[in-house]
Amino acid sequence: MHKDRDKPSFTISEVSEMTELSADTLRYYEKIGLLTSPQRGAGMQRMYTSEDIGRIRFLTYLKRTHMPLKKIQQYVNYYELHEEAQCFVLLDEHRQDIERQLKELEATHQLIQFKLAHFQEIKDGKSKESYE
Amino acid sequence: MHKDRDKPSFTISEVSEMTELSADTLRYYEKIGLLTSPQRGAGMQRMYTSEDIGRIRFLTYLKRTHMPLKKIQQYVNYYELHEEAQCFVLLDEHRQDIERQLKELEATHQLIQFKLAHFQEIKDGKSKESYE
DNA sequence: TTAAAGGCTGGAGTATGCTCTAAGTCAAGT
DNA sequence: ACTTGACTTAGAGCATACTCCAGCCTTTAA
């Protein structure tokens, strides 16, 4: 990290470590428009600000909940154009999708607990010959 | 569906409709070993039993909660070999993964609710110029 | 001054999970 | 007899999301 009386800035490998995204992935996200190009330093090196990192963090929240990169891209686009109504729509759709995912995860979680109990019984020898 | 005093059996297109998987996907799952080959009828047509459909349903629970097909394949393999201990391990790993996913979804759900409220305020004109 | 470390670009390659196509078989209805 | 429609196969193609590579440039330390 580089400081000298300006805003702190970070190299790609520092950001990579902080965000757990590879440098390649960070460059890829920039290429496809998920991240705005950061400032460049000596020799064209990317210099990320804390704000850039905040955006990356938000983006990874969306990504980890399976928002497709194309949709994140649209969101970023609208955000940049200050089209809040569109941003709202996209985020609200994703909220609904998250709620659907929660339901599926909960249902499957139950089912798996049930199956695990079943295998546990077999392990304990409580039911020698009962396969479903 | 076909009945004539035997067990009921279903064609691939019937199963496709019931499970919301395309016929191509069903054949693909069979090819990679996620599904055991069903009985064949006249002209080599697949004849799925209710039990087959039960397996497909279980498999889609796993798939919808992001268990990789390779891992489902391993599970099916161990299941067929009656290696319950291995089945247990794989399912328990997936249970942990589901719990991780639930946490991430819940965190992101909160974050999005917050952002949505923010966009709502902008829409209502309550905060004209505040971008984060 | 030179060599190692780290970054740059464009583009090719990979993994996953389907999805589609071509060419053929079979059974039933007209 | 012949057409229609649903099925079969092997294999090619596609979308998504990376991941890696070659070849080059700059900075820094020895």
C-alpha cells in the first residue's frame, strides 16, 4: 500500500489478497465492465482506492448469491448513469431470487438432515437392511 | 403413462414435464452416471418407473442447492455400492455448504434490503443527492 | 547494468452444465 | 404403403465464468 499524503491506494495483488479474487479475475471483471477502471500509476499499474475496493466487495456479495455477471454489469451501468429506478428493479429482482434460493436451501437442508439421520442409523446398526 | 397390470411407467417426455428437466438433460444425466439407466420398452424407448422419478427429484434438490454434478455422481456411485459411510460424508459436506450458502444469502439479503430502501428514498425525493 | 519482481495486454484454453443437430428406428393411424 | 411423431444415438456447439500464457514494460535492489 502506498500513501504519501494522497488517498491510500493499492496494487492489484494487494486487492487480490484483500478480496480473495485473483488478479486475473479483477482484470477480467474490469474488461467486462463490472468494475470501473481504476487510476493508473507508474508504468500503467492499476492503483485501486478504498472506494474501488468497496465496490468490489459489494459485487462479490451479489456474485456469491448467484447474480449472473451480466446482470451485475447492467446494474453497474445503471448505477453509473444514476438511473436509480432501474437499479431498484434489478436489485429487487435479485432480492426475490435470494428469497427463492433461501426456500430451496431450507427445504434441501431438512431433507439432508433426514437422510443423514438415516445413514447414521445404518452406521449404528439400528437398521441393517432398509434402503429407500 | 402406461399401466397394463405392471408397475406404471413413463416416457422421457412425461418425465421431462414432471421434473421440469428437458429430455436432453435427462439423457445427459444418465450418460454421466447421475441416473441409472431405466428399463427400455418397444424400440429402445426409456421407460421410467416412479422410483426413477423419485431419484430424479432427489437429485434436483441437490442440484438446485449447487452441489456439483461430479459430487452428485460420486454420491450416486457410493449409494449403488451401499457404501453408506461415504454417502454420509458427501451429504454432510453438502449440508455444511448449504449452511454457508444460507449465511451468505442472509447477509446479502439484508444488504440489498438496505440498498433498496436507499433507492426508494431517492425515488420519493427524500434525498436528492446522496450516492454512496 | 543487470536481473528479478511485479504488472501490462490480447487472446487462447478450460470446466461446468447443458442444448442442439443429424441421421436413423419404430409404431400407430389413414 | 406411407406418413407422422416420438423416440434413439453420437457428437458438436454454446453460455458462463474464469484461468492461463506469451511477450513485453517498468521499477528496484545488488
